[in-house]
Amino acid sequence: MKPDMFRQPVSVLVGLGFPVEVRSVMDAYRHLAEWPASLRDSAHSIALKACGAALRGEIEPETVRGLYAAFAEKHDLLVPEDQVIAVSRMSRDRDPQLY
């Protein structure tokens, strides 16, 4: 397992509601970096700074996971629990090299 991987992914909705699994600090960083500037808030800033700190080895990936999940929850991006299993299967089917 890569050092920036989360123990459990965070399942979020992106684009027009397409579910994806954010599995690492780098995945979270990419999603946060693409977030529209007009929608950025303190939750976004904290999560993005945490990603940078984790990539520098200053904090643990699980800390980033918690902050990223809080950001996603605040913005109603979390996939409902009953859909998480389906997202996992869809992600593996889409890019089996990641698993």
C-alpha cells in the first residue's frame, strides 16, 4: 500500500453526481484543487492544507481523510451508505489497475 493511501476510501459524488472513491491524499488533493474558486470556504482551505502537510510527511493520511470527509459532508458530496458498495464495484470495473 502506498504511504498516502486511506485505510477506507471516502465515496463522493463528482461532476453531475457521478460517484467515485477517493482513496488517497493525492486523490483528495486533486479533487480539492479542481473545486471551483467561487465555492471554496474554510473547510476547503483546511482540507487542502492538510493534503499538503501529508504529502510532505508532516501529518498522517488518516487525518487528511477525516478533514476531507468533513469537507465532503459539508458540501453534500458524500455518497449515501446504501450506495457505497455499488460505488466500490463501479470503481474497480472502471480502473482495475488501481486495485
